[in-house]
Amino acid sequence: MRTAYHEQLEGLTNRLGEMCGLAGVAMERATQALLQADLVLAEQVISDHEQIATLSAHAEEQAFVLLALQSPVAGDLRSVVGSIQIVADVDRMGALALHVAKIARRRHPQHALPEEVNGYFAEMGRLAVELGNTAQEVLLTQDPERAARIQEEDDAMDDLHRHLFSVMMDREWKHGVTAAVDVTLLSRFYERFADHAVEVARRVIFQVTGRFSDDDGLPTIH
Amino acid sequence: MRTAYHEQLEGLTNRLGEMCGLAGVAMERATQALLQADLVLAEQVISDHEQIATLSAHAEEQAFVLLALQSPVAGDLRSVVGSIQIVADVDRMGALALHVAKIARRRHPQHALPEEVNGYFAEMGRLAVELGNTAQEVLLTQDPERAARIQEEDDAMDDLHRHLFSVMMDREWKHGVTAAVDVTLLSRFYERFADHAVEVARRVIFQVTGRFSDDDGLPTIH
């Protein structure tokens, strides 16, 4: 028989999954705002951020109440503690989308990005949505194979991040220092977004298996 | 009468404080490695990082065991949950010091920094040690006044961060794009280090008071 505890835990997990999806959407919109110098869209991401922050606060409180009222043990305890840690990662994913939108707003009506690098950021934005969705699926299915897929998406993001740096450093960069500073920060925000999505997946797998596997393609983030 | 539970919680808090101190020292050494292009010191920070990572894993496990065996309630529960969240922040402080050391190593035998900005980073390194020490004091004393002091140190770090950006963007920057990219990333690492120290203090104050005060100068980090 399912207990009230398990129903509440499932509700919490759904909420965390929903937050991952919202963070992905926020990063997608922030990317569009960046690529199109779209101030309205940037402002929307900035005001929508409140929603993710509120969901975070509620999820953390919900996990705390579960601990306080149900005193779970063993695997159940690990699940709730894991949820509290996951909240911090998802909250951060939302904050990174916010940072991207703020750079788009700061440079408006200029484009923050030189046209030469638009393609990289379009692809990073696409990956961010995927990462948000995959993190949500991993939360809902607790499937280690999907968790491994998130690692592939993260590898793709890291490749783009490194590639952008070589574009700035190795070739003749003609767009000045301000653009280089913006591109450096923006690229870092996408890379960190991906790292946090991987961390969500790692924690889910830990909840399921009770250990961080060294051979599941989900290394510790540093 | 003091219970075994409270002794164990105190042990955990001391360990977290020690980790804050170690993260500050790591950032100080990484800064020296950066300023002096000192490969040996950079390598030392990189190998010492394992120690902070191990302490993190132990602290997290210790908090988990406290939850599992003692099923604390109310304020005690908040303390243990807060400790688990603090572990993630301190772990990240150590990782940021590691990132600084890795940039120093990557550029060796060159200096990563143009001499013009050495003074900023020397000051950021000094602030990082202070922030690590203040976070440790806040953990040990749970004193809201010291928690407010950490906000001042964070403000000073933010000022340096902004100032560095204006040096790169507003003046005639003669050091090329590679140096600008390095300075951007490095400055961001110090700024984030400070943010995490503030977050540690916020969580301690939450443990003590049961709320995040809006008027204690410790705003939510994003």
C-alpha cells in the first residue's frame, strides 16, 4: 500500500522535475533574447525568475516538512535529503538563465554577441532545453540510462564552451574586449547550467542506488 | 545536559568551519600561484583539493547519519539540514580555488595576469582568506553580527569584480583577448567564492533564527 509519505515524496519529485523544465525554458528564452537583442523577452525571463525562486522555496520547505513529520529512514531518508540538495542545483539553473537575460538587457539595443558566435549560442540554448527536459525525465523515471544521456549532453556543451574559447583566443578576434568579456561570461553560464543538470541526475542515481557510481559516466562536478 | 546528539552536531559544525578555513587558505595560495606564476604552489593547491573534497564527503555522510540515527526535530533538524546545504557551498569554494590554481598552471611559465591588474587580484585573494575565516567564525559563534560583516567583505569583492570589468572595457586595454578572457573568468571565480561564503552565513543565521531576515544585509544569492 502506498503511504501518504510516498505520495508526498512523489509530489515533491514532480515539483523538482517541473522546475528543471522551467529552467530549461528560461534558458531557451534568454538565448532568444540574446540572439535577437529582444528586450521584451529578456524582461520576461527576468520577471519569470520569481516563479522558479518561489517553487524552490516551496520545494525546500516541503522536503523539510516531510523530514519533520515523517522521520523517514534508509532509502526514503536519502530521497528527501537528495531532494533538498537538488533544489539548490535547480535554483542555480534558473539563476544562470537570469544572468543570460540580464546581459541581453544590459547590451540592448545592441546585440551582446558578435554574429560570428551566434551559431554556438543557438546550439547551447538548444542543449540547455534538452538538459532541463532530461533532468526532469531522470527525476520522474529514476532511469540510470537517461542519467547517462545527460552526460552526453553535458559533453556537447563542454565542447561548445571550449570551442568558443578557441575562437576568441586562437583566431583573429575582431570584436573587441567587451564582446570577449561577454562571450566568456555567457559561455560559462551555459556550461554551469549543464553541470547543475548533471548534478541533479547524479543525485537521483545516488537516491536509487545508494552510491555514486564511478563507471556510470557521471563524474563528480568540480 | 548535553546529549550525544549535540556533541555530534558540534563536531559537524567544527568540521564545516575547518573546511571554510581551508578553502580560504586554498584561495590565498592559488592567488600567490597566479601572481608569481608559481607552478609548485599551483600544483600544491590542486593536490590539496582532494582533502577538502574528502572532508565534504565525510561531513555530508556525518549529517546523514545524524538524521538517520537521531531523527532530530524542530531547530535541531534545521541545523542538520542546514549543514548538508552548507557542505555544498564550502565544497564549491574549494572547487573555485582549484579553478584559479589550474589557470595559473595552464599559463605557466607565463603570468596569466597582466601586471596592471595584479593589485586587484592580490586584494581579492586577501578578501578570500577573510571570507573563509569569517564564515568559520559565523559557524562556530552563530553570531549575526559577524554574519553581517561577511556581507561587507562580499561588497568589497563585488566592487573589485566590477572595477576589473571597467578596467578591461572602459580604458585602453593593451593585453589582448586571451588575458581578458582569463581575467574575466578569474574575477568571476573570486566573486562566486564570496557569494558562497555569504550563503554559508545566511544558512547559519537561518538555523539560529528560523528565518532569512530581509533586513540583516544578507540578501538571497543569485
